[in-house]
Amino acid sequence: MNNLLLAQASLDGAMSEGLGIIARFLFIIAVVVIAHGGWQIRSGNADQGKMSIVGGLLLGLAVVIAEALFNAGGMPTISISQ
């Protein structure tokens, strides 16, 4: 993995790899936030639980939402490497 990250030939490739790492990290955080929201609803705090679930969904989709907004505005974007 480190060799792939260090051996990128262009800036676009390196940025794509970095964006993929950020997307994976945000997905893990989103899962934790959504689980915490479910726990809050179970313990009787429905309002904060709903807010946590919505926040987790926004975190998980942050990269996709940002890319869609940039494409809608006609700005160039970098594709996420898988």
C-alpha cells in the first residue's frame, strides 16, 4: 500500500488515492455515529438519536455530495481510487 501511494506518477493519482483514504475514514466514523444514534434512541433520547443518524449519513456521503456539487457547478473533479 505504501509503495502504491509513493509511486504515483502524477498529482491527480496521488490526490485520488488520498481522497479514497479520506472516504474510507469518513465511512468508519459514519458507522460509529449512526450506531451511537441508535443507542441514543434506545435509551430514550430520540431527538439526539435522529440528529446523530442524519449526521452519520451526511458524513458517510460527504465525498459523494461534494463531488456532485462540483460537477453541477462545472468545476473539474478527481475520481476516487478504489
